[in-house]
Amino acid sequence: MLNNSVESEKKMAEVETALNSDGPIIQAKDVSVFYGEKQALFDVNLDFEKNQVTSLIGPSGCGKSTFLRCINRMNDLVDIARVKGEIIIANQDIYAKDVDVVALRAHVGMVFQKPNPFPKSIYDNVAYGPRIHKTVSTKDEMDYVVERSLKRAGLWDEVSDRLDQPGNGLSGGQQQRLCIARAIAIEPQVVLMDEPCSALDPIATAVVEELIDELRERFTIIIVTHSMQQAARVSQKTAFFHLGNLVEHGDTDQIFTNPQDDRTENYITGRIG
């Protein structure tokens, strides 16, 4: 993920090899985040396994979204933000000086809280990433990528006859699935989701949750959610954050039925939140 083109190609090949190897796909080591003088995250250590859904849960302001944004360096966009520690993806610290952030985000896609389709056609929304990252070279290839991504997002049958129409003309649930299709069009290894269902109705939420379960066969997914029911439904691993600290992490069933920390139990049972 270096800027020099030859080195970049070599590095990208190394990344692909590392991402396909055994072991955690992401390792966070002593990650702390500061906004100016205020510390928002304290020495987080957390591994993520391939092809699993991990839910990050906890009260509002506990640091879970801050941590999520560390994984594709979205905090770089906040002038006063400062990140300490290491996040290792494909054997490389993504905060090293030689990392190309654009290339990083080709491996780590993101879906935000509110659907945010670009003011473009449905087709161009999905094609945006492959064009920017130059992962396809012909119109036929692009047509294939767009169709494949929309099918994976469970949206193809609903929009295949109107790909030239504006993406923001779709319903809220369809817009969020369009954003998911856009995120996965460049074949990232990791997909980050920051409360992707919070603006959706129950029916649309159920569709997206079913989609998340299907997508984990191909992608590693990390989801921030305020809904403990959603975390229990969609994830294999759960991490509980409180006051900027990672309190507990483990199998979702264990976290919800036999938490090891009193703070986790208090949150799950509604005593804090």
C-alpha cells in the first residue's frame, strides 16, 4: 500500500496473501484515541476473525463508533483526533507512515448510519468504487460487477430495470442496501457498518440483517449497534464497550448468557445504558 506504483503493486500482492492466511484478519493493539485533550478510547486490544460478524455494543458515547472509524482511518478526517497504538491488517500497521489510505479503504469498506447514496444513478453508485480504484477495465466487466454487487445486496431483482434512475429515489431500506452494494463492489475483505439499521423500519431492518448473515460467507463484518437483540441475531462475536474501555469480548452467546464482568451484565439487563 505504498505510493510508488511498482512498490504499490508488490505491496497489494503481499496484502492479498496475508489476508488469505490463517489467524485474525485484524488485530488492534493498545489503541487509544484522543480528541484534543479529551481521551475517548483507552488501550483497546481486540482481534477479529475472518468471515465472522462482530458486534460492538455499549451505551451512547462509549467509544464503539470511534473504534470502528479507526479501522479504516476515518478519524483522519477529524482535525483534533489523534490515534495511538497499532491496528494490524494483513501484517501491516495501517497507521504506519507509508500506508496509502485510499488503498486501505479498498480493503476496508464502510456503511454508515443513514443511507447516503451519491446523487447519481443506481448503476453509477455501485460503479463508483471500481472506477476510482481502477479495478475494472471494460464496460462488460463493470456491468458484471454492478450486477454481482446488487445481487449480493439483495437488490438486483428490485432495480434491474431502472439502473439509470437516481439512487436517492429508492426507499430507505433499498438505499441502505444500495450503499452496501457500493461498499462491496470493490471486493473489500472487511466491511464496517455503523448502526446500519437505525434509520430503517422493522421490515427493512430484517432484510438487512438477513443480508449481513449471507455476506459473512464472503466478507468479515464489524457492526456497531445499539440493539442488543440485533447483536444477538447477526453476530458470532460481541465486544462490550463502556466509558471508552473494552470491557469484555467473546462469543455472542457467552456474552449474553454468561458475561464475565458485572458491567456487561448490568448493561445487558438494562441497569446501565
